[in-house]
Amino acid sequence: MVPARRSQLREGDPVRRRLGDKRRGSVASDEAWNGVTGARRNIARVSSVPELEPAGVATLGNRIAANVRRAVKVPDETLRSVIVALLSEGHVLIEDYPGVGKTALARSLARSIEAEYARIQCTVDLLPADVVGTNVFNQREGRFEFRPGPVFANVVLVDEINRASPKTQSGLLECMQERHVTVDVHTHELARPFVVLATQNPIEYEGTYPLPEAQLDRFAVRVSLGYPEADDEVEMLAEHAEGDRVLELEPVATVAEVLAAQAAATRVHASDALRRYVVAVLEATREDARLELGASPRAGLMLLKAAKALAALEGRDHALPDDVQALAGAVLPHRLLLAPEAAGATPGEVVRSAIERVPAL
């Protein structure tokens, strides 16, 4: 195997890592470069995770949201969906026009958490080994050592993911779904928490590779920011005139707190009736004549997990149909495939129609 070029890990190259950043409390160390996997680095964290009640989760979510808003003008619904994805152990696809703050939103969330952060700037010549890591021969010790790629961070920003080749995009599949990486038959566990924030431009297709359905299905939510209101844009021009506001953000949550919030979200009660409601919504999409491909069982699982996370963010110990309805527009549309004859329809309209047709509890 050809070793990964170290030049690709320097500032300004396609893959940029931030390791050992003590100012931001990075958990990476020299051991990471000596082949120690994420599982070993996270043993101490998991064992010391505090237990949070829903009220504590709500407080944590408000802190993170307020911190992100200091640097980015983002709609409340979009920011809520991003934090819900974080607490439900999902991943986020941010899709919108150039220059509206997609990358800034991802960077702001990463800097709000005191954890290891890595950024991958996708290009056509980016290789899977540049993302997941590779084995490098150590001439001094006469053996191969695993050098982790940027996916071993807690928060991974994959910028312009549709500019990476399908081969590299597929390298993210195992990471996002299985939470581990297999290189030369050896499996390496990723860090916890682990969230991928990917961005893409929906209007520029030259030199891009559209994400296949299998890849899109790995994202818990897809969100967009849209253009800000005039007053917000004027305020943004004033605030960002002297520099990048994202760089001024300080962490407001620790890894242990995020793990505790994720655990609290899993303990939120979801009744049998609520689960049946979720399945009914999925079946409504599958029966819609405008769709060639309806929502999958995985979509229902992610929708239920997201609803439980939203309930925890609102300080409740039980999920409601309102939570499902609030998140269906972010969780389901990117998993649906329109039929060729459904001219003028959108997946979002199909989801809204399904919510309207299916009676709540």
C-alpha cells in the first residue's frame, strides 16, 4: 500500500487535521499517530459520563444554540435540526447556495464542543486513504503503523462532499453507519461522539458526483439556511467586518456532556402508539403515486430517534406526535425518490401530504 503523503495533512491541502490543540481541549495525542484507535481514547470519557435529565439536556442545547448564533445567522428550525442530529447520533447534510453560511454553521457547531475537530475539503483527487487513514511502514521499528485519517475526530466537516469521487464517498459509508474503519482487515473504532457535517452546493454540478441514495440515507437530517432577512444581513456585515466571528467562539459543552445528552435522549419514552404513527407516515410515503421510492425502515428509525432527541431538548421525558411532525421535513425528503411522471412535485410536498393524511394519536 502506498503511504499517505504527509503534505496532504498541512494547512491549505485537501485534508487538514487539528491535533493536540490544547486551547480547544482536543483529545487527540501522539498516541493517535502511533496507531491507537478511538476506542482506547474514549474509555476514560465513557466511564466518567454524567447522567443528565431532560431538563439538563435542554440547558445544554440552549447553550450550544446560543453560541452558534453568535457567529452565524441561522434559522431556528435549521439549528434545532442540527442539534437534534448531534444528540440522536446522526449526521447532517447542509445543502444550499454558495455563501449563505453552510461551512460557517458546521465550524460554529464544532467550536462549540470541546472535542477533536477535523475538516476535509473534498476535491476530485481526494483518496479514501486521505479520509480514513492508512498503514505506514515504520523503518525504525520494522513494522507497519496505522495513521488515522480525519474521520477519527469527534466532529468532522466534509466540505463540498459532492466534489469527491464516488470511491472516496463510499469510504465514508462504513464510518457513518458502523462507527468504525477497516484498513487491511484490521478494524479501528471511531471516537465518541462522532458526527459528520457535510456541505454541498445544489446548483453547481460541473465537476461533481451526486451522492447516491445509499449515501444520502446515512444522513439523519438535511437542512438549508436560505438567505437571511435584510436586518440580519446588515447586522452580519457589521459583525464580520473585522474578522471571522467563528474563530472567536469558545467551547460551551464538553465531550462528556454531549455523550450524557445522547444517552438521555435514548431514555426518552416512545409509546407503542407513537411508533405505529411513525410507521403509518412511512407507509403513506410508500403508497404515494408521486414516488418511485418511499421512506425506508431506516428512515423511520432515524425519525423516531430524532423525535426523542427533540423531546429531550424541550425538557420532556416522552416523545409526542408533534416531535415527529416537526422533524419529518428534515429527516425524510432526502430519502425519497420521485417518479418520472411526478413533474413539478417535490419530496417535501410528499412528506407534508403524508403528515396531513395520517391521523395523530
